[in-house]
Amino acid sequence: MIDSMSKAGLEAVYLANRDKLVRFLKARGAGDAAEDLVNELWFRVSTNRSGPIANPLSYLYRAANMLMIDRYRSTRQAELRDREWSRADENGQPLSLPSVDRIVEARQEAARVAAILEELGARREMVFRRSRIDGVPQRLIAEELGVSVSTVENDLRVACRVLADLKEQMR
Amino acid sequence: MTRSIDDDALEWAIRTGDPEFDDWDGFTSWLEADPAHPSQFEIASGVLEDAGRIVATLPLRHSAEPANDPKPGRRRFLQWSGGAVAAAILLGTGLSLWGARPQPYMIETAAGEVRTVALSDGSEIVVAGGSRLMLDRSKVRFAALEQGGALFVVKHDASAPFTVQAKGLSMTDLGTVFEVQLEKGSTRVAVSDGAVLVDPEGARLRLDPGQAVVASGAVLRREPAGEVGAWREGRLIFNDVTIGEVADALTRHLGIEVVASEAVASRPFSGTIDAAGVAKDPASLGPLLGVGVRTSDRRWVLQADR
């Protein structure tokens, strides 16, 4: 049964669960920034146009999770950028484009990932893509492919483990 | 070899990635159970995202299609068949697959980055540097280009045309390869293969291969397409733009800040710039554009020549 929520309704859920969300953000590692982040979360959610929300608390948790993911990504990108800027060519001029080795490295990485996908097989590749890239719920992927949800879960587990191991190896 | 990505952390990263995941209390408990868990989770989550990003750039193999897909679905860059036009105009902004609720997500590239996005229908979008493209999981045959440029390689489906919106200009493909580029005052659409219907509700301009249109305000001006998507090979082609626009394009493409001084910013320019050559030798921009080039640590300034 879909429980549709107006914006006022969503705000009520947010206010009633604000402490839980702060606790979640702290559990995720936000530390002292948790209070600011939950305010930012509400700002983003309330200015986002969207239709009825089936599960408002889950929606808020997910938004909080995404905020932490964005934060982590920004920090990592900043670190990568700093590393890039400290590289220089033989004349001491700062390098602004990826060097040839980086391009080759990226191509090699892509080739290894492609080889892994080949080994994983068509269905596991599809499950990974539908879930991780297209954001389709596992329940619906199972319907699409005509298999059980636990098959999809297993496929995803295997694919993610193998790809994660590869990415870690190449770091 | 030791596994540095913890099994539990990976499991949680997978589970929380599912849009229908609901056990936030359970997730919180696990995070709180050990001080190492939050960072293990972040690492697992980040690595999965990276892996996904790479997989998204790889082309979909024909064998990797759902078993119950009714259409044999070969990706085709063939000529579009005329009968599809009527259907294209009627169907408008694309199919909604998973229900009406929009699930938008943004593809944002840093300056100097080129990213290929594979869509679930088999289409591909190559997004140029410094660009923002909005997609929607509930509307597979739709994209909105908010900034920068992209090359669209659309899998033909006569029953569900692919619609691209670029700052108020709407266009519908009919099984094509075409490019959209947003500049400060104008939007350019160029077709390499197939056909595109620009402004299907209004002017209904049809572009065939080799044709392009520039939309500036309410005016649509036709011109030859030139080389579509040449920026993927590092060739930036300019047709009657200003030096200021060239500077912006170089910034997006190279990932280094290029600015034009007031004295030269509104001068016109037409020509081709080889981005890789210019990156190695910034001074070469000078004679090409008829300006002086002053390079410093992280930016280049195009100024009046002495």
C-alpha cells in the first residue's frame, strides 16, 4: 500500500526522526558535522521537487547516506587533485593533462574490468549493471531476468566481490 | 592475497545501494558495533562506485541482454525509417518504466574528463569535460543537458523516441548519432548519422547527417555539421565564436583554467584547435588566435598581443 506524503507530511516525519538521522550520520562518521549535515539534508530534500514518497523515513535515511557518500567523494577527489597538481614535467612546469602513463593505465584497467565481466558471464554482468549503474531494485531485476531474488543477490555479491578485489589490486 | 575490503562492509555497501533497502536500523547498529566499520564501509562503497563507473564506460555486449526481452535489440547506427516520424512526434518525452515518480540523477564531469555513460536501453552518451547531464531512472529515453556538451549514440526504437532537452530546446532522435553543445548564448545540435527532429512541438526542424542547427534565443540557424564529436579526439572546432567562448571550451576540455582578457574576449574566431598540441605548447595558441598568451601556475590568460 502506498502511503503518499505531502511536503508537510514529509517535514513531520523529518522532525520526528531528526535525532535518529543525526545518530545515523554520526555512525557513518560525520562526527561534529552531523548537526549541520542533517540541516543540509532537510534543505536539499525540501527543495527537491518530487511526487508522492512511498516510505518517507527510508527516503530521508537514503538522502543522509547519499550526503555522506558525496562528502567522501569530494574529499577523495580533492586528494587526487592535489596529487595531480604536484606532478611536474622535466622543466618543472606543472602537468595539467593526464600523462601518457595515466592514459595507458586507465586503458589497462578498463581492459581488466572487461575481462572480469567476460568471466562473470552475461547474467551476472547484467545484474551488476541494472543494479549498480541503472539503480533498478533487485526485486525488479529478478522479474526482468526471470530468476529468484536470491539468485540476483548472489550474482551481485559475486560480481561486486570480484570487481572490488580487482580495483583494490590496482590501487 | 589478503582481502582488504571487508566482506560485511561490502555486503552493506551492496544492500544499501538498492533503492528499496529498508533496514536502516540494522545498518546503524552494524556501523556502531566497531570503530573500524564506518571507514570500512566508506572504502567498500567507494570502490564499488569506481568499479561501476568503469563498467558503465564499457559497451554492452549483445549477449548481455535480459532473457525475456521481446526485442532482439541490436545497436544500430543505420538510417532511420521515415514511418517513425509520426510516432516520434506523438510520444513526446519518452516512456516511464518504473512508475511516475521521477528518479533523476546527474552525470557531472570535471573539466578535462570525458565520460561514457551506457544506458539500460543500449544507448550511449559520451559526456565532454565540464558538463552536466541529467538522466532519470524512471524515464530511460530522456536526457537533459544542463551544461557543456555530449555526443549521443542512440539505440533505435521506433516506439520510444529518445528526447534530449538542452536549455529549453527540445529534440527527438530517431536512431542516431548526434552531438549537442551548450555555449553561453546558444545551443548547437549536429547530426552524424540518422536523423534528429529539433523542437518537435514548434519549428520541427529535421536534421539529416552532416547538418547542424544553432539555437540562439528564439532563432534557429542551420549550418553544416562539420566533424561531429571531434572533441573526443581532442580536436575542438569553432565556427564564428568569440575568443571568450574558445577560452571556456578549452577550460572544459583541458581541465586548466583559460581566461580571455576583456580586450580580446569578444573578438571572433573560426578554426580548429588541437587540444593536445596546445596543452604541450600553450604559446602556440597565440598565433592561432591572434592573441598573447600568458601562462602561470594553473591558468592561462589570453590577452592583447604587444
